[in-house]
Amino acid sequence: MTEVPTVSTGDRLFAALQYVLPKHLMSRVIYAVARSRSPFVKNTFLRIFLRLFDINMAEAAQPDPFAYATFNDFFTRALKPGARPIALEQEFIVSPVDGTVSQVGELLNESILQAKGQHYTLQELLAGDEESIATYRNGSFACIYLAPYNYHRIHMPYAGQALKNIYVPGELFSVNASTARAVPRVFARNERLICEFTTPVGRVAVILVGALHVGSIETVHCGEVNPPPRRNKRPEIIAQGVGREFDKGEELGRFNMGSTVVLLFERGRIHWESSLHPNTTVQLGRPIARVVQ
């Protein structure tokens, strides 16, 4: 029996609005505003943001939000050393981000759960890369949402070497829970950067999914991979950074505005922690899975 998604009227209205909004244009505007060095623009944006969200600046390397040169510098701020201890034991896979689990579990062949009654496929998510699709079929997945108030840098869940990077252009729907319930295949429709790694626990994919107002995604090894405007509508292989070694917990990249990370592991390589389920809050560096011995 097929599950019927629980979609509220508010979910449907928010989704309908996004279908008609000029999402890429809006994201380009936010991209420019967030990088403005005008004190008036930067501080106005900051004051609005700080009124809307409860931000813990005590854990930031620079705790004064108005000391950052641009709003984007504040948004992608670094943490104080030691603010996020990394579980370095080899048995643990750690959370790559601060965020909230949207979904977690095992793939049914190529099917990935997005929300109740909503699924998308590896074929869609990986933009038809048959070799990678075969690698993760019947594997494990987790989807972690970064809210605007979260720390917005992404780190490695396990030590590994960069194997391939593919930028996939697409839509820029919001990736919050409301949109995930109402917009089919949203993570496979939005633009994204697929980063794959070879690790001691097999192949691992860390997929950085763009979203409404996400002006770009930056990575340590590829640089800024999707600054607007992006006219090429085909998936693009990025050779830069392939072969780069990363330690567990090392910074991989950052979202310039909030978004989602999708993790993929090969079949039978890990067991998710029993406490991990939808709506669980996770923190960078803490265990989210154990390696199968």
C-alpha cells in the first residue's frame, strides 16, 4: 500500500509560490547583497537576521557579528578551535554538519525516501552516472538540513581521498521540511555538487544541495563551483581537487546561505546510530553511524 504524504495547505501554498518565483534571479540578488562591503547594507542585513534567528556567537572564532566584512563572511563564520570535537575513533562515521536529519535509512534498490509518500532515485540524484548508481544501490543514506541559524561549513564524515566531483545545474527550491513534503524529488531537482571519496569504508558521496537564496557552494578542493549566472545546463565534471586527501572532520566546503547535505554509503558498510531518525538534531563531529566490522 502506497503511503499518502501528509501535506498541509500551507505546504502546498509555499510550494506553489516557489514554482512561480524567479528563484535564480532572487539568488543572484542575495549573492550580491550578501557580499556587499557597504556598512549600511551589511549591518542592515545583519540586524534583520539577528532579530529573526537566535545565533550562538559565543562559539564563533569572531564573536562580534558586526566585525565581519560582509554578511556572507558572518554567515559562513568559523568556529573557535575545539568548539566541535571530532570523534576520531575508526569505528565512527561523524556528522559532517550542524543540522537536522530530514531522513535516514537504507535505499530500496535505487529509491531514496524524501518525506512520507515522497521518494526520488539514485538515477535522478546522481544525474545518470551509472557507475556511481551501481556503487550505492541498496546502500545507506542520510539527508541533513542546515537551517539559517546553523553553522554553515561542511566537514568530512570520514577520512578519504577525493575521487570525482560533478556539478549538476537545476532548480533552487527551498529544502526545508515543508518543501520536502510538497515538491516531488526536490533534492534531485535542485542544483547540487556531488563529491565522491574513496575511504577505508568504501565509496562515500557527500552531496551538497543548493536551495533558494543559496548563491553558491564553495569547496576546499574545487573552489567556488557554481557562482551565478551558470548558463551550462549539463552536468559538469570538475577535475580540480581530485586526489586531495581529507582527514575525518576536516573542512570540505561551505554553503553561502543554508541548504542540505545528502550522504551515501555502499551497501553493508555502516550501521546508523539507533538514536538517529527524522527530526534528530546533529552536530558536527559527533558519531552518526558505526563501521561494520
